[in-house]
Amino acid sequence: MNWFVLRDTRFLTSMNKNDSIFIAGHKGLVGSAIVRCLQQHGFTNLLTQTRSQLDLTDQTAVYNFFNSHRPQYIFQAAGRVGGIHANDTYPAEFIRENLLIQTNIVDAAWRSKAKKLLFLGSSCIYPKFAPQPLEESCLLTGPLEPSNEWYAIAKISGIKMCQAYRKQYGFNAINVMPTNLYGPEDNFHSENAHILPALLRRFHEAKMNNDSKVAVWGTGSPKREFLHVDDLADACLFLMEKYDQGEVINVGVGKDITISELATLVKEVVGYQGELHYDHSKPDGTPRKLLDVSKIEALGWHAKTTLKDGVKEVYRWFLEHLEEIKK
């Protein structure tokens, strides 16, 4: 299918280097990468707020910020995120905080007459047993993965809110669904982090402690796709300038590996010499989660970073920030 013919000319935008751009969640994995990307491309008028400066769950505070600063473009990368353990342990916090943040930002952006908003979701919005690779059209066609359904439901609500504001008010909000991410500024907590940074930290600490084995959650058989966050940031800028449809669009690399293969790769990069122990008492999660990226590739965007090169780069960053990470 030729995706170019699907562009809605009502919403065509052209970003200028001095346009006011708000990056919500600029301290996080995705937000910090978007800031780096925008700066590298010469955008100079970037708006950022720390959590102490602006509580995004506070509707009044968010409205006041948008009324005062009037950002023209918004990258909505803020939210509560975490791996299987965190999602399963704090379901109320995951659904409450994400619903509040995204509702406040989308509504405030529309009310302040912003030109465009990019809403970042997650591949966990798709059904647990949907056909692979996951096409955008499979959204809401089956049950979700139980271990992270609260986060997924919040993100699905954000997608539908953006689509509703587009339909009723003509607000140009687009929905971007990335695959599993990794990169600098990630959460490296050994239990609450996503699988790649959690493994990286476990292997590093096992190497330093001369441990004979490292635990890997589950059976190692599930397959996952991994995208470097700087590639995602590049895709977000590309889509902010090139994509103007309300339908979801996937961002990924188009290939996946098993958790066992990932653990072996991380072990090699870290230089750990011990054994892998698969803890079958821990959940595997979704059996496979590979995104169909034909839609974004038809527009002309492709991921650039190989997984091995990306893991090496992240491990270097981890070592440089080790004291900060331990706090």
C-alpha cells in the first residue's frame, strides 16, 4: 500500500528551527533522546520542565503552563513506565498516573491551539496472541497481556483521546507506537527495569562479584524486538514533520530475538564468564512481540542501530554513570 496517499492535507505542518517545542518527560529515556535529536537538528526553542517544576498529574498546573508558554509542538513522552515486575506490583499507580498525565497534556495542547502533538504509546497495546508481526490494525482485537494490562489500557485510552480530539475538534494529534526500547538514561534497576537494562546491570554486578551464575527471568523462549532510543527519537522528528494521520503508526527494527539470545549477547558485551540460570518461577509475558514496520518504512524511515552496537554503546554509558545509577 502507498501510505503517502493517506496524508490528510488539512493537517500538513512545517516545523521551523525557532518553533516552540515542549518535550514532556525530557528527563526520561525517550524524552532525553528527543531533546538530543532536536538539538542536533538545530531546534533552539525547547521547553522542558522537571517534575518539581511542573506536576503533569495536576490539571490546573498543566493548563497554566500551556497558557503561559503556548508551545506549538508537543512530544508527549511523559509517564510511569517499568518492566513486568513493576507493572504487576503497582497496577493502580500505572493506570492512574498515565491517564492523568496524558489527559491533561492532550486537552491543554488543544485548548492552547498547539499546531501538533505526538503521543507516544507502547507495543504492549496490542493483544497478547495477535498474529505476528503486529500490524496497527490488530489494536483492540483480543485480550491484553495480563501482567501489564493497566499500562496498556492507559495508553490505549491516550490513543483514543487523540483520535477523538482529531475527529471532533480537528486537533492534529498523531499516535506513535514504539517497540521495546533501550539506551542512555534508561532505568537500570535489577527488578523494576525492562529486560535489557536489567540484564546488563545483573551481568555487570555478577562480573564484579565473581558470581558463578546470573538469573534470567522466565524460560528464555519469548521473542522480543529492541530499538535504540536514539533511533526512536529520529523517527519521532521524522513523523512530526511527515506524518499527519490519526491512525497508529509502529516504530521498530522489523526483527526480533529470543530472551535467551539477548542474555547471551549482553553477557558477551559485559564480559561475564559465568552461567545463565533461567528462573521458571518468573513470568515470560507475551510469547512474541514483533512490530510490522512496513507503514513507516514506506514513508522512508528505517532504524539504523544494530542491537550489538547499541548494547555496547549503552554499556559504555552505564559504566560512565555507575555511581549515579547506584544511588
